[in-house]
Amino acid sequence: MGLKIEEVVVHRLVMPLKTAMTTSYGTLHARDLLLVEVITDEGLHGWGESVAMHTPWYTEETTETVAAILRHHLIPLLWQRSWDHPREFLAASAWIRGNAMAKFALEGALWDAWAQAEGVSLAQALGGSKPRVAVGVSLGIEPLPQLLARMEAYAQAGYQRIKIKIQPGWDVTPVAAIRQAFPGVPLMVDANGSYRPDDWPQLLALDAYDLLMIEQPFPAAAWTLHARLQAELRTPVCLDESVATAADAQLAVELGACRVLNLKPGRLGGLQTAVDVATWARRQGVEVWCGGMYETGIGRAMNIALCSLDAFTLPADLAASQHYWHADIIQPEVVVEHGTVAVPCTPGLGFTVDVQRVQAWQQDQEHFRPPARIISLHP
């Protein structure tokens, strides 16, 4: 069934996080984000989410650049044709270099609308089959007593993996303390590319603590450093920021730069690319999981659907809604039970977007109809 898009609404929200998250990039207190709502001629509403942040510290994209690319380049593509399948958007937008998070925001909304039109869940539309997916949780840099207390709470809640953020000067000490307090907890660390060659001894020292993986120790383009480190470590290296395209994933595997890939659809430019890369990676014997970007329930729903594919083999960063938000913008909220999250089986995302909550955090919105132009702006 083809989709004909009658209107697109871009919502800009600022949502305070329940707990500030500190990484090597800095401290995040709130999410400045964009939601994309596509409305079809049959009255279906498909929702997508940009995972770009207000500053370019994770990738070069920001909320502002995403809004501009959507407004001037991506949304105008929708009026040029009807869409038989959302995977067609990947080829149609290929001429736009980069801007992966902008592409994902609109592509995700098309997937949601298309799945609703077909009467299938997003997980089914992507080829997923798992009824539940294993989940982990990510904790930021914080004082050690507080970190250990939070570790205790999440371990008791049944999360199947716990990740902590590290940076030079905050690595071996917290990991050693955690291992002493929680010797059996599946544990990984994430450096967000903050280490340099001079920090080599600290990274090698982490090998003694039975970690699931060390995620992105060096900057994104440091391919040879990652390959050298992986050759010296028993612990698997995981690449995140380094893998922005399918070609990046292939290079990482060919160089032996990692044994695990963190595949985020927002960083890869869409769900279709994430599915394709994950399927290829598993054929190469590489473990795959899906990280989080402090998404609202809309982005989290997409990650849940993606993780229902067999290619995603490790627990995802799919913590419950209450981990991030006082109140999420979906109903029902995401709930973790026995370390897993249920994969919705109803059409589309499988969650209802709470429009009143969207409006409560909304800063402004832009409406687009063919021909592509702004028809209203509401503060």
C-alpha cells in the first residue's frame, strides 16, 4: 500500500532529564529535540524522532541543522511522489551528504505510517520476530558512592547489562570498585572517544576486570589505534561513533578494529541502513547491539523494534521510560520486566503518542504542505 503524505509537522521540544547525565563530552540536563509527524491522505499519523543534540559534541549535527535540512531538503522530497515502501526513502535522499539524524527523523515517521497502513507492527515490518528483547542501562560519571548505589538498584531491577561512562582519570578506580561490590554483574564501559595514545596503559589495565566490552576508547577516525588495541586486549572493543555508514562498519571489521558494533539508526541515517548493517555484521561473526541517545518513547519504540531482529544479539540501551523521564510522551510507557522489554505487536510503533504531553514540552512547531512551505508557526 502506497503512502501519500498530505502534511508534515516538525515539533521542537525541550524535556528535562530525570537525572543529569555526565559523560566525557559534558553534562546533559535536558533534551532539546525534534519530533517529525507525517500525516497521510488516509489520516494516519506517523512519528519519528531526531536524536541530534543542541550542541555538536556527539556528531556534527545539532537540533538546528536537522531542522534546516528537514525544512529545505528532506521534506520537499515527500511531495514528489507517493511512497510504496519506506525503504525507497534511503535511495531518494542519498544525494544529500551526511545529515544522518535528519534523515532518520523523517524515515522513521514514514516507517511508522507505512506499518500502520499495512496493519503490521514496526518490528514485523523490519523483519523482527522476538517477542521480548534483553535490555541494559547506561550510567553517567558521578561520585563513586552514588554510582554504586545506582548500580545496586539497577542490578536488583534485573537489567541484563550495566554500562558506565569513563574518561581519562576516571576508569580503573571505579571499575575496580564496581567489580569488588558486584563481581557477577555484566559490566561494560564507554569512553565516547576520550582516550589518546598516552592513555594506553589505563586501557590495557581494564582487561583485568572481566568486561563485556570497552566502547569507543579512541576518537571516531582512529582506526589503526582501535585495531592495535583490540589485538592486545582480551576484552572486545566496541565501536560506536566510528560507524556512521555501512562502509565504516566494513572497514572496522576488515581492520580488526573491533569485535562488537553498536548500531544506532539515528547515527546511520535510518532503520533500513541499521537493518542492513546488522544483518551483514552477524554474517561476519560480529556481535551487534543498539545503543541509546536519551530518546523519548518515540525513538525508544523504534529501537525496540530494531532489536527484535535476530541480528541484534546483545542487551540494548533500552532502559525504562522512568529512567530518563518524569513522564514520557508515549502511552503506555516503556517498562522493564525481568531484564527485558516487550516488543509491541500492534500496528506501527505499538505505542500511542500522548499529544498533550508533547504540547506540554513543546517550544514551537512548523507545518508543511505541498508545495513545501511553512504554513504556520506556533510558539
